[in-house]
Amino acid sequence: MIVNEFIPKPYTQLLDRGAVAYSAPSNIALVKYWGKKAHQIPANPSISFTLNNCKTATSLRFEKKTSKGFSFEVFLDGKLQDDFKPKIEQFFSRIEVYVPFLSSYHFVIETSNTFPHSSGIASSASGMSALALCLMKIEQQLNPEISQAFFNKKASFLARLGSGSACRSIEGNLIVWGTHANIEGSSDLVGIKYPYEVHHKFKNYRDTILLVDKGEKQVSSTVGHNLMHDHPFAEQRFAQAHSNMEALIPVLESGDLKAFISIVEQEALTLHAMMMSSNPYFILMKPNTLEIINKLWAFRAKTGLHVCFTLDAGANVHVLFPDNEADEVQKFIATELAEHCQNGHYIEDKLGLGAEPIKI
């Protein structure tokens, strides 16, 4: 699939060398994307909160070369990471038609996360979006006429080709990815800012990520997505996601926290139900994941507070709650839930506004 909108006109000249840098946040989906078609097209639409503190900082140094093909080195926290190269090589191959300067330079990619790598926080989302933004910054230097709106749109498009959910990490704080009949401007190709009214209750939400398991997942998200192709409940799941996206529209407008909780928790459990009923089947939740969920449900029933959970494709638990209930919920997390985290570790986060350039 070639999208002509994002193919640039021939550059008049290339820079000899330079350096750019961006930080990009992770995101947490409320309605989950699980299953994809060719060319990184989602099987169903999704909507996510953009986070603020969990982010990846990436710098990209480049120097003109004469040899053919891609040439790059990747460093994570200052250490050379050759095991990252195949994924980036694949990414470059997918996007070269849209950023044709890629084969003209040797790149040094230096990246670091504010959260543990493979912690169940979407490092591929923040990492690929930061890298896509760096590449767009180079393109903007080659073509200064690029508008900020197009810059963000193309960055989202490129990021998607590296990691699907990365297209939701360019902007904030509510992002839709995937075509939905009732969401104007929604697209399978890029993430867009949620276009409708959002109640003030949802503008200062908190997300505390409980690190139940910091290890590598035994099944990658890529493998999990592919298992949806022959899944016996795939079509029902995709229909459910469309229905929940539609149901969220009046919920986000009215500030109905109880309805919000119902949709978000159902989505989280359905995601894991798809994993447990695929062929081959797998379970990413751990015993402490369930301990946390049950304690959270008991706490919510006892206090009437509007705290809920969601899950990504892993064991860790995202505890979501409105800002005005933060004191009580954070005390509950520290005294009751932290004991179920690996080494008692958790990360306090909140909604953010998206990626930012870094001076270099």
C-alpha cells in the first residue's frame, strides 16, 4: 500500500550532517486494538490516553555517506543494542518511500526510557514515535514549508509502520486510531485527536502503573496480533470494539464515570480473553494481577470512588482515576496494592499533551 500524500517531492539538496532529538510518551488504550491487517492496518478502532511521564527520549545524529543501503547504530542508555537492529531495519524498509533520504545517511540512534524496558509499558509506542518524529524533523529541514499539522500527521503515519500503537503517541491527550463510522476524521493510517466534547473530569486523569512483572513477555504483541487472523471470536471482538467506541462518545461528553469504568474494564478483560482463547492460547496475567484487580474492586465498592483498572498485553495493571480522588487512591495503592508489585515498584503518571522536541 503506497499513500501518495506522504511521498515528498525530490529534495533540492541534502544536508551533510546534523542532529535532532525528540521525546515521545507512551499511551494506554481505553478501547483496545488487537489484531491487524497488512501494512499495519488495525482490525478495529481504538482510543487511548496519552501519558506524560512514561516516555522515550531519542536523538538522531546523521552524516552523509556514499555506500548503498541502510547504515545505523542503536544505543539504549549508552549501550550498543544490536538486537534492536532487525526491527529498525524493517521499519526503514517500510518507510523509505516516504523518507527517501534514509539510505543517504549513516545514523547514530541514541535512546533512553523513563521507565523499565519490557516493563509492560508500551516502549515500542514511545520509541517508534520518537524515532519517526526525529526523521520528520530532518525532512522539515530539507523542506521547511511543511506545516505543523502535516508534520504531526506524517509522523503518526510513519510511527504506525514501526509499531501500530505508536501512531497514538504523537499528540495528546485523547487519541483515536482506526476508522469508525461515527468519529469524524478517524483513519486507519494515522492517529487523530479525539474530535468531540470531553468533560473536564477526563482532562486531568491519573494513571498509576503497577509493575507486577518487569520481565520480557513470553508472547510478543506481534505474535498475539497475528493469532487474531483465525481466532474463533475475532469478528465478535471487532464488533464489540466498534460498539464500545460509539458508547464512549456520550460518556466522555457527560462525564459519566461509572459508564466509563464499565467500558474500560470490559475492554481490558476482553483483550486477555482473546489471548486465552486463541490457538495457541496463552496467559499474560499473573496471580498478582488478579490480586490487584480483586482488591481494587473491593475498595471501589467500599468507598464509592471512581477508580478502575486497565491492562495492556502483559501482567502490569494501569490504575485509572480522576485527579480529584488522587489522595485517597494513591494512599490505597501505597498501602494495599504495592505489595503485589515486583519489588514494590509502581509508576505514577497522568495525561500528557504529546511529544516534544529536545534541544541538542
